[in-house]
Amino acid sequence: MYNVMGKTAAEFMDNAEIERSLAVAKEKAKDRKEVERIIHKASGFGGLTHEEAGILSYVEDKELIEKMFATAKQIKKHIYGNRIVMFAPLYLSDYCVNECRYCGYHHSSCMERKKLTQEEIVQEVKALEKMGHKRLALETGEDPKNCPLEYVLESIKTIYSIHFDNGAIRRVNVNIAATTVENYKRLKEAGIGTYILFQETYHKPTYELQHPKGPKSNYEYHTTAHDRAMEAGIDDVGLGVLYGLYDWHFDLVGQIMHAEHLEAVFGVGPHTISMLRIRDAGDVKKTDYEHAVSDEDYKKIVAVMRMTVPYTGMILSTREGGAYRDSVIELGISQVSAGSATGVGGYTIKTQQPQFEIEDHRTPIEMTKELIRDGYIPSFCTACYRQGRTGDRFMRLAKTGQISNICQPNALLTLKEYAVDYGDDEFKQMANELIERQLEEIPNDTVREKAKSYIAKIENGERDFRF
């Protein structure tokens, strides 16, 4: 049944193909020369096949795993440099008709439900802008009656209209339920950034077990949602698995097969891949899941994903704890959330049950300081979307490593904005020293001098420069 160009999930996400790949991978992972060949191939920045990723997932030799980690770091630095993009989630509604077993919002939960009014959204966004955020990931439960698409579209319009002090949300990514081509067209017209939808697990029997009731129980409709979004003209889509629902090797290979499918059909793979692990969520406990992923295996998942899909933006949420999260970032992560609230009204009202428990409670300023100490450039950049560098235009730059020539100066400009508008004295000193060093590393003389000019203008109160 397997056909990477197939139009149905049964074709491009053939579970038998995943099982076949993993059966071969278990044996080949014992062949040191084969593993070293795959690692060397990945170091050329051209990615790997799902079969090769499966082999790396079973490697147990510690020396080879360290080589994998080193290669993942090298790839991330080549494609994206040292920048780490910052964002925050914004939960609009926790009404949901689905019965997802792992989610705190499942329909039969006794929790009190809430949907933000437009006035409450204004207050939430002002709170986020006060933290310095420029990029949001919009989150809702699925409930056509209490949270229709019209409400989401109105909310997006409200969010883009709010300008608090020097704050402004410049990009809204959207994570809502699978829908129709026509509805995806409406989302595109509303000016969204990336459309994100998590598969949770690609193992069909487990998917159906974890989604017993509600629209999300339809595996075929859910798994083909990204195709419909791209058919509707949304250039950038994001994938995500909730590792721990089933054997992580299976879901890793499935996620990569999904990326291969999008690349084959549309010429553009996933703009982002979210790296998620099962966490406590209301009356749901992660200890109830026999496939829960260990810290060491999770690091391997992140490294293999970066080696296999080098061009994608890899996202790490506040599900992971602070110190451990920092150790995972270096293996290929390029985007992190900070100061996150995972409940409706979580930034101002703070009475609703969160969708899941977070482990990293650092504020954005604390997180950015730590990133600078670790040698990264915290970035609040949204330039690519606003300059039309989306879809295949972005991918051409990412796959060749040229995107870092744009990302680096844009990251420095937004870091300067953040330092001036939100930084304390310690942060301003840290940021200014970093910016001064990094400006001199910009290879293009014209770009370097222009960036310096923009930095001076930001100091004098001007905002929103970009390359």
C-alpha cells in the first residue's frame, strides 16, 4: 500500500511500511559501518530517509550516540546559526467535543469550561506584549458550537490590532482542529503564519484507542489535514507527535514519513516539527502510559529528527523542565516557548485548569538570559512571513544554509528591541555585548553596516526593522 505520493493516509502513512522499516533497522543498527555511513551522510546537510532514521533510533553504542549528537548540533548551527526563536501559546477556548484520553480538555472532564471574550483577549495579548512576545501560537479545543471558525478569525483580527506600548504581535500561528480546504483558505486570508496540527501518534490502532469519540477519532481525515491546508494555499504547516502514546521508534519514523510525503507532493516539507512528550494533564497522568519516553531516548529523538529533516524549525515547549530543557536545545532545537500559560486566560485570569502541566516556569527574561549565557541569540523575529519568505522560498534558503545570513541580523535587531523595551540592567548589558560581537561576524559588509544603522535607530526609539 505504501506510496509517498498517495492521497490517502493508508498510502503515505502505511503502518506496514513503518513496521518493515523498524524490523530492518533493529538489525542494521548493530552494524557500526552502516551507522557511521548514515551519520556521515547526515553531516552533508541533505537529510536522511525514514529507513535510515529508524536505524539511528536503535543505536545503543554510546560512542556512536555522541557522534549523532555532535552531528545534530553541527547541522543546526549550519542551517540556523545560534539563534533560538521565542514564542508563547495563547489559549482561546477549552470547550471540546473530543474524548482524547491524554488531554486535560477531554469532553467528559468535569472541568468548568471557558471561552475568552474579545475584551479578555485584548488583556491576554497586552500581558504577552508586556513580556516582549511578538509571535503567538493560538490554541483551542474543537467545538463547532462554542468555538466556531468565525470566533477564531475574529480573535486573530483582534490580536493583530493590539499595540501596547512598543509591543505588537507580528505573527499568529494557529493550532486548531482538522478542517476543510475552504476553512483553511479563510485562515490564510486572516494572515496566519504556520498552521500546526499534532498527529499525536501515527500508529492507527493506538490513535483510535486514544481518540474514542468526537471528530478527531477519524484517523484518515486528521492525517490528511496538512494536505488540505497546503491545497488551500497555506505555505507553511507544522507537524507534531505526542511521544509516549506508542513506541517512540514507530512514531519517529511515521513523523518523518509524513514530512517525506509533504515534500514529495508539494515540494515543501514541514516548516516546523514540535517535539512533545506525554505530560500530566488534569485527571490524566503520564505514569498511566507504558510507552513514556526516558530522558535519554528523548534526546536521541531530537537529534535524529534534526539529522533527518535538517531544514525544519524544531520546537521545544515548556513541557520539559529548565535544566534538562537547556541540554535538549543544543541537539537541534530552533524555537522555544517561554513564560507559557497552558490554560484559557492563563496570563491574566489564571483560574482555568491548564491543558497540561508545564515543567519550565522561567519568565521570558530569565529564559533569554540563560540562552545568552549558553551562547545563543534569543530571537523575536517574524521577518520571513512579513517579507514573503514562506513555503518553497523559505525552504530554498533553509536547505542551502543561506537562511542564517538573514536570520542572524534579524535576530540581533529583535534582540535589541527586546533589550531596550523589556530588559533589566543585567540583560541590557548581556544583550549589548552579544550584539556587538555578533554584528562583527556578519560576513556581508553592506548587511553589517545596515544592521548597525538599524541598531542605532532602535536605540533612538524606532522599531520593526528587518532584512
